[in-house]
Amino acid sequence: MKKQWYESLFENYGRQYDREVYTQGTSGECDFIEKELQSDKSLKILDVGCGTGRHAIELSKRGYNITGIDLSESQLKRAREKAKAANLSIDFQCRDARNLPFDGEFDAAIMICEGGFSLMETDEMNYEILKSVTKALKPQAKFIFTTSNGLFPLFHSVNEFFASVEEEGNSTCKNNSFDLMTFRSHSIVEFEDDSGSKGTLECNERLYAPCEITWLLKSLGYKTIDIFGARLGAFSREHKLTTEDFEMLVIAEI
């Protein structure tokens, strides 16, 4: 079976991923997560689409019990290397977020920087991620995640956004387009992997309107759903979601 673009991208991309602009807000984002969880270090937290473990490692340093799951063994290898270097013991597992083996085991879940959600090929696959994570949670648990804001491309050019965050050495997105019928962003990603090899991939990602996220979570039984603008390294309940925010921050309680 042909690999999907996100599988190919992350085959050998751990070190390069950690250099990307959008991965530089880890500490501030963990400050927010801690505040939301009332600094209760007895909580068991699931990090979905943990990648190279940046949030899992930072929260583990602060004394939290974290389990990190990701589809990419390459990303997890990098996560384990970083955890070992920091003398941390973290349970990193290679799992498909659409089919997790957990049932009512976690007090909270995080899924930051997409974390797999919205990258899937169909809406049904994305929904399976939400459903699987929800099944992993205990009653009254909190689910904190970010996802792309579908309102942004309705008011702005996706091309302009990606151009604004380009930096030397980072991956770049070209030929961006947004499909109004499917709310999917299509682009050509140019990147350089950890071995220095350059490549291009045809990518597409689902962007969601806030009302869609609310409906999806309500269908899964969430009682409280709050959505804010997600700002790199500075998550806050004070940041009202606007059309200027490329990502939205979702905080839901089951």
C-alpha cells in the first residue's frame, strides 16, 4: 500500500522537525497545559501524535506521568533519544491514533500541533482519532488540542500565511490552494530530511470551522467545549478565536 504524505514526510525527519518554526513554543504551551490541569501531577496524560516528544518530555521534566503515541517510528526514535539524554523514563508507543488500545485509562489527553488530527485522508478517519482518544479517557477528563482554523483561508490567502513563516532550513509550502467544497488545503511541501536529502510531497490537510469541531465533540459526549485562537508558545483563554488565527485551541471536558 502506498504511503500517505505524512508517513513519508516523517520517515527521517526527527532532528529537522525540532528545528521547524512551529515547534518552538513548547515551554509556553506546557505552561498552559499545566494551568488547565491545575498542576495536578497525579494525573495520567496521553500525548497523541507526540512526534519527537517535545511536550511529553517537557511535562515529564515537570513531574507528570506521560504516555506518548505516534504513527512514526522515526519520530519516536528521536523522542526516546531526547528522553534518555534528559534521564527521563517516558512510555513512547508506536500507535495509530485511530485505533488506540486504551479504555478509560487517562485523566487528560493533549494533541498539539495537529498531532495527526486533520492530516488524515477523509473526515471519517479524522473523526476516528477523536473517537479513539475519547475512549481512552476517564469520566470528567480534559482533552486539549489544536487544529487548523477553517475560517482563516476564507478571509486570507493561505499562500501569504506560509510565506510569512518561512525561514532558512525549514520546510516550505508551495502552490497552496483551498477547496471550499471540502475545506481541504492542498500544497506541495519542499523539505530536507535528517540525512540532507531534499524531497517534495503533495500534501492535503483538512481545516475545520469551529462549529464543526463543536458538533463532532458533542457527538462524542463532551459536555464543555471551549475554542480559542492558538498562538505559538502562548496559549491562553484570553485569546478569542478570530479569522487572523491559523490554528485554534480546543479545550473539551467529557
